[in-house]
Amino acid sequence: MAADPLSRVFSALADPTRRDMVARLAVADATVNELAEPYDVTVQAVSKHLKVLQDAGLVSRTREAQRRPVHLEAEVFDLMTRWIERYRRQAEERYRRLDDLLRSMPDGTEPTPPPQTGAPT
Amino acid sequence: MAADPLSRVFSALADPTRRDMVARLAVADATVNELAEPYDVTVQAVSKHLKVLQDAGLVSRTREAQRRPVHLEAEVFDLMTRWIERYRRQAEERYRRLDDLLRSMPDGTEPTPPPQTGAPT
DNA sequence: ACTGTTGTCAACCGGTAGGTTAAATAGCAG
DNA sequence: CTGCTATTTAACCTACCGGTTGACAACAGT
């Protein structure tokens, strides 16, 4: 199983069934059997999906009598949003600067662009 | 290969190496060999990663002499952000309403909410 | 016309993801 | 204690994923 949290979250949401579960859990908590009902897979398969979501920190389970309601934990979304926004912004900034650059030299001279960088995580 | 775009994007970003490539491409376009340099995998492996990113719509390639610079396409990020924000908001709305509910009945009467779990005592 | 560089394609391999069935665990109702 | 319901665990199977090596295509430079 993927070591880093970001990989776990992205990987968890890469499955349509799991995304659908998240969508339904955003509306209301639900038990495993309730969650399994709409899909034509076994309850065990759904239980596995739930484990993936839980390992990704997307859901939590609380013991309530013999049932174990599943609850959506929305905070983890921030992890993704922050990652995405970071690079989206960076890319947009690039375009902006490229625009400026092109506008500032209609003669086509190459002004030796900044040196390459190493990559962050 | 995953049919729906959302699965493809999430799946593509579930790999740390691919996320790192995206991070570097946010800074500047790069060729396959340049991209491969920091990692201790073969160029072929990187080429495969690139194909995944491309199928997800995250990068595009433009033919330039014998090189094929890779370019980050940031628009696809919106697809994810929209999905995430939608359910995050929905979940937060749920909490808000639950708060209101609890605040609105200090007598402890149960107004028969939807046949839900977690009935407060 | 060769040679070197850049990149892809094909075949293969080990590991893991997602599904199944069958058995085990946990709690509630008689 | 027995049985019913809800859920997880175990064992297994198949398919895909990420990596490899080896061969090949396209182009630049000499």
C-alpha cells in the first residue's frame, strides 16, 4: 500500500465506486450494508473499499451497537486541494511571465531564461 | 484503462513519481530525457509515466525537431477541484445543519430526523 | 551514407488491487 | 445457550501497474 498520504488519497479516489461512496457519505452517514446496496458487488468488496477510504483518512467508523456507521472526514480534501492549487498557480504564473516576456521583446532575442531547478515533493 | 476522466486524473496523480514530474513541469517544459534524469529508472519507464499523464489530459507534447517537449496542461485540475469542493461543501453544510438542530432544541426532544445514525442523547 | 541522440513499442516479470467464496467475530433477541 | 444480523478476515484468482531489457523509428550532424 502506498506510503505517503497524498498517494493514498489520490489512489482512493481513483475508483468510481469509492468516489460514489464518498458522494453518498457527504449526504449522510451509512452502514456497510446500506452502502453496498446500490452496487452489484458483494458486501465484502464494499468493506474492502471502505478500508481503503479509511486508510486514506477519508472516512472514520464509530461503533454503535452491532453496526459500524461510516462517517466522511472532509479535512483530508485540503491535502489534495493544497497540492493542486500550488502547481496550478505555479503554471499560471509561468504563462503570465511568458506573456510579459513575449510582449517585451518583439525582436525575438533570447534573454537566457532562468536555470533549471530541482523538484519539490 | 479507466474509462472516466476523473478516474484517470486521480489515478495518474496517485503515483509520487508522476506527481513530481507534474511539479517540475509546472516550472518549465522538459523533454523525456530531462525528466528522467533525477530518477533512477529507465527512460522507458518515464515514457510510460508520461503516457499516463497524457491520457489523463495533464500534459501535452509538441513535436519540435527530434525532441518532444512535455507541457503541463493545468485546466484538468479544475475537474478535480470541482469534484472535491462539491462534496466538501456538502459535508460542511451537513455539519452546519446538525449544529442548528442541536442548538434549536435544548429540551432534548427528538424531532424524528431522517432515519439516521448518531441520534444525540 | 553512417553514427549518435531521442523517444517509443513489444514482451516479459513480480507485486498489488479488486473481485469472489467460505469461515470467523461481535453483538442483540429469544 | 441458540440463533440472527452485521461486518471483517482468510484464501484465492485474474488483471493491471510499474519496472526491466531489447529492438525499432525518426531525425541531426558529420
